[in-house]
Amino acid sequence: PNVESNCARKCVDGETKTCYYQFHIEHYTTMGWPCDYNSSNCIQADGVERSIHTVNRMMPGPKIEVCEGDTVVVDVHNEIVGQEVTIHWHGIWQTGTPHYDGVPFVTQCPIFSGNAFRYKWKADNPGTHFWHSHTGFQKMDGISGSLIIRQTSSRDHHSSAFNNDLSEHVIVLNDWHHYLTSETFPGPMRASLIGKLPNSLLING
């Protein structure tokens, strides 16, 4: 199959691709200096400056949009100092590839700081999914993104219900704290939700 870095497309019967992505994971901040210069690396969140973790300096992280039957290859580079990381592909069956499921110390050793790991799996479960860190609280601090597996119109029984299935139709919702999640959880171990309630809800970051 063809190797491409962007596989968002109209799916065609019999046409599969190998879809390649690079994830660079690092410490970052919302409302940092890139926002002073209207940079594409500016992450605003809800307008409150705080430490976060990002993939490719994006929040949400990069979209993965592929077609059923594609092979997905993701090279994850852990550039977070002093923390390990894994990526879990939520909703993917991992048939034949359980070692790429991203659960630390269960399906793989974590990716230590300064190291990289390649995930490679088959997009065999069409639908709307998401990927996220499966280490500590990193998912809540920015390491997550959408994962869409589309079908050809001949296999999608609902294709007649809509005119277009576009990338810009994807919505990612996150609850959001003004501090690293490790500073707010587990919160009081009582019925009270103080410390657990988010400060904001984010729509597409």
C-alpha cells in the first residue's frame, strides 16, 4: 500500500494505505510566548496559563483519520523529562497486535524519557474513537486526540443519512483544570466533589 502522512480521504473499495504519523510529546504551557506572536503553536485552552503536556505542540493532539483496512504507523518520541509515556488507541481491537495496545507494564514497557517507540496496527474497527496517554494523569493534561476510522459507502449502512463526512465535523470535548491534574486528584475522599470538578469544559482545545 501507499505510505502517506495524511490519510483523511473518501474511502474507496479495495484501496488501503499505510498511514504514518510522528508524535513528539513534551512539556508545554497554555497562553505561553507563542500566543504573544500569534503563532500556530499557541495553545489557549480557556485563557488561563498553566503547565500541560502536548503532542506536536497541539491540543487536542493530531487527528488520525483513516479508512477501514488501513495500516496505522505512529512513531512516539517521549521528550518529557523524567516521565514515561504510552499511547492507548481507545476503541481499537488490536486483533493480532495486543502488544501495541499501550497499557504500561501489561502490553508493553513504557517509553522512557528520551526514547521512542513505534506503534503499528490495523484499522479494523470503523467508528469514532480517540487516542490518549495511558500513563498517570497525562491524558487529562493534554495528551489525547481524535481517531476516526471511516468506511466506504458500500459498507457504511448510514451513509445515506448525511451529505458529507468531513474532518472539520469532528468535535473533541475535555474537562479542564487550571493546574496539573496530579495537584487536584484524588481530591477529598468524601462525598464532596471539591477538587474533582473541572474549572472549564473545552471544545476542540
